[in-house]
Amino acid sequence: MDRENGNSCIHPGVAEFKGHNYLFYLNDMLVGGTGSDRSVCVTEFKYDENNLIIKETADNVAALLWQGVEDTTKGTPFFSVTPIGTLNPYEVNEAETICWTSNIGGAEGGFNGTGRGVKTKAKEAYTETDPVTGKEAFWQSAARYGVAVCDIDNEDYIKVGNVDFGDEEVTGFNVSAAAGAGTPAENPIIDNNGIEIFNPENDTVSGDLEIWLDYGSENEKLIGTVNITDTGSTNTYKDFHIDINEQIKGIHDVYFIARGEENAKLFNLDTWNFTKKEKPPVADNNNTQDVTDNKVVTDTPPVADKTPEPVKKQSVKIKGKKTVKAGKSVKLTAKLTNVTGKVKWSVNKKKLAKLTNAKKNTVKLKAIKAGKVKVTAKVGKVKGTITVKIKK
């Protein structure tokens, strides 16, 4: 497929949705975009009577479709499709649900001179060996463990378009996020220009997440701020909640704006959702009532209370020392809450450490050489992790 504006390696794919045909592709229009650093885009197209894609561009343009890019300056937003639906804010939404991302101070001049705006990464590394290639199958990480938003600088923002709050009464906001204690990277990677290359495993420092409606318009409104604090590590996610006392009706664009320390990565985001006031059940006005001897008799028998019991939160937390010298061992214990079964232990970097003496809920981590390893304890679908630093 020919490329618009010389974008390389677009990897196109097509899909039909609600009677519309869409082309999904990659380009490098975000700041810092290159032939290898790309973002996902979408545009709509139509077929002719012979099931061939109808050319939208001028005869002297090789690309079939006009993708909406008028200004080729990196970081300039463009929107190539008309929305055909809305997003439900009361369902749990993935943080990587993004209409556009940049920085309110401009796309240029981020941490150490890099481009601003967020990136995504797999929540956890898959380290098992691929039977075909014989190599560590890291490419399966996102599909197996999910994706989180990372590389969040001060004043970076995420825009989510066409969010329909309906006529409900909004009561709060939940977000799953991870933040560390801001421990400096031990061995940062520096490029030829002296700029530190972003490493998604480096520690974060915490910060605030502002929630805005229609930011940048005359009707913009800040409706809440979540203070995201240290969760134990930059890959340990915790739920944060705030109450919202605003009347929010109809469709809006929601902006999440990060605020915090300059020249630092603030936190990672996994999921979010708003909460609403539950409406009381509608009364049945079709019952006929007779009053006899001060008793009320109805045509229908009383309905049993079918309110479900609250779901008990399940968790697996690993307790133990987070630092150990190479050649030494440390005991780790899995604390289970509302979950039963055998604990399966694993470590992501087997050249740095190995697990021994696994018993009911405990295991020994034998440190081999300096570095950082992540240990996972899994019971069924519930798991917990701990990051252990191995010193020389």
C-alpha cells in the first residue's frame, strides 16, 4: 500500500464496523516518531461495485486515501474519522484508550529533550521460551498480561473523545495506577547526543492526575484531581478513588492531565472508570390493595431480596526483603486474601536469580549476580509481584 507523506512501514489492516469500512495503519506523526517508533491510526474508506477501494486523493498522489495529515510537523494532531458511537465512562476502560496525546506546554521539550506525550508498554514481561524460535517470547507480553500507559511527564495529557455521561448523577472516579519511590536508574542508557533513553522499567516518582471536561474550550472544567502515591514499585498497580460532586450530563471530551515533578517520570496508568448514583427501583403501580383490619393485601406475592452479596476482593501480596547481595538468599512469603490454591512462583530474569525450596506459600530467592528481578506468585488468575534488587 502506498504511503502518505512518506510514512514508512505502515502495516495496514482493514475491518468493517457498524456498516463502515476502516483502514488501520501505523505512522510516525507523534513527536519522536521514526520508522520503528510508530503509533496506531485509523481512516475510513469505501469500496466500489467491484469491491475495489475507491481512490480519494488526486491522480498525481500515489496514496489511495487521504489520512487527514495537513501539517507534517511531528506532534500536530489530526482526526481522520467521524465518530459513530460514544464511550461509556461507567465501564472499566483501558488507559490506552486514547484519542490524542501530547503535552499542554507543546509537543517539544520533554524529559531530557525527548518528545512529550505518553507511551504504552506490557504490564509484565513474558519470559518463557518460544518453541518455534527457541528464544524468549517477549512479543507475547502485551497479549498475555495487558498494556499500561507509561512515560508520563509533567503536563502530559491523554484525550478521550465522545464520552457519554447520559443523565446519570456522577459520584466518583476510580483509576488503577502504579508509582515508585523515585529511585534513580543505576545504569541509564545514554544515546549519542547525551540524552538518556527512556526505560519503561525505571522507577517513577508519583504525582497528580487532573480530570478535565472539554479542556481548551470555553466550557472547560476541572472536575477532580487524584493524588497518585507510591504503590510499592513502578509495576505494582493499586486502585485510587476520589469523590466527584459535579453535575455532569451529556457527551464530553475527557482530558487526563498529569502534574508533578519536572524532569521525571510520574506514574503508570492501567484502567479508569467513573461511578454514578444508583437509581431506586421503579415501583409497581399495577398492584391493587385492600385495607382490612389494618392489613395491606396485594395481588402479587412479595419478591425475595435478590441483592447479590458484595464481591470479596482477592489478592496475592509477596512479603520479604527487597534487597539481597549476590550469592545470598532471601525468603519470600505469599500472603493470600480471599483466594485458595497452590502458589506458583516464577522469576523473570533467571540469569540473575533462581527460586528454590518452594513450599506451601514460601520460596527462597537465590541471588546470582547484580541487577533487578521481579518475582511473581500466582494462584489461579490472581497474582502478586515483588521487585528485588541484587547488589554486588
